[in-house]
Amino acid sequence: MTIERNLIISVLKLTRNGPVANEIVSKDARVPLQVVNDILKKLQKDGLVYLRDKVLEADSMQRLKLAVHAIRLGADFERVSGFLDWKEFENIAALAFEVNGYRVKKNLRFKHAGRRWEIDIVGCKKPLAVCMDCKHWHHGMYPSALRKVVEAQVERTFALAESLLKFVGEIECASWEKTKLVPAVLSLVKGRFKFYDNVPIVPVLQLQNFLTELPAHADTLKHFSKRISAN
């Protein structure tokens, strides 16, 4: 387990900029090349990497799955997440929204009440607008830290609800007669809390299930309703 864990950490570190030779992974992980090849074949069988002519590749989704696998094997949470670009989380989340029929706006920046705000992802599918904060550095997510993250996302979502008319033509939900804006937080792995103050904390590999089930449960979650007069 320790060898596989250390090897995965090297794979995460070395594939950030593209394909890498198995031999380089072997040197970085300080694991014999034959052992590296055997483990990589196993990871390929599990769909976690691509192998072509002793060259290793891993796309964004595979890198996320590798990170989760390493943590399950006992790797340090902070160290693993440090090898992942926050954009990887954002792009995977955006893709999941789009596959489920949402129109997506990334990195929405706006002003409200004298402050500047930014929401990582706004996913719109009538009547829902999911406002997602992508976090990959949770440090274990103690209740006090989680509270601050959730409260900040709730504030952002409320600010967007109050500013929604400014975005007609930019985000789809701005022109709907009625919108439910739902704050949510995306995490790397499953933590101790699924919700905090009725705000969902969604592990990235469970995002698909969350989006599938959301319409049936939206009313029980923290949300802000916005109505726009037809006149």
C-alpha cells in the first residue's frame, strides 16, 4: 500500500504538465521500474491512467480519482491536494453540470453593496441556479473552517440573487421569471459533513449524483428565491 501510495503521489506531481515516461516516475518515487510498471498496469486496468509505449498519461478526471485513491491509501491530504490545480476541479465540475443539462458560467465576477464578489461556477437549469465554490485544500475541514467557507458562499449567493437582473444575457437564470439560487461547496473527498446549515458539501466524485438528485431536494436546502416581474 505504501509503495502504491507513493507512486501515485509521483504520478500526480509529474503529470501536471502532460505525459511522462515510466522511468522518470520510477526515479521520482524511488521504486524499481518493474514494480512501477506492474502498479501502473493495475491503475490502467482500473481506468486511472493511460499507458502507451512506457509513457504515462492522466487526464483531469483520472488525476482527481488518483488523488482520492492516494488519500484513501493514507496519503497526506494537504500534500496530495497541492499537486492538483484548482482549475481541474472547476473544469470537472463545469463538465458535470453541462452533462446534466445546466448552462454554466465560470468565474462570475460582480459588484454588490460596495463589494466585489466572485462565484466559481453558476449552473443554471430551470428553476435552479447552483452557485458552487470549488475547494481542494480542505486541511481536514474542521467545523470552524467549514462554517467560514459555507457562510462566505451563502453571502456570495445572496449577493448574486440581489444583483441578478444585471446579468440578463450573460447567465441564463437572470431572465427567468422565478429562480432558486442554491449555494454549495465542492470538496476533494468525502468529509465528516454532508451539509452545514443546509448547504451541501459535495465530494467531487459524487457531483453527478448530487446534480441528479438536486431537483427533488432543492426546497430542503438553503436557497434564495428570486422572482422577476413579467412587466
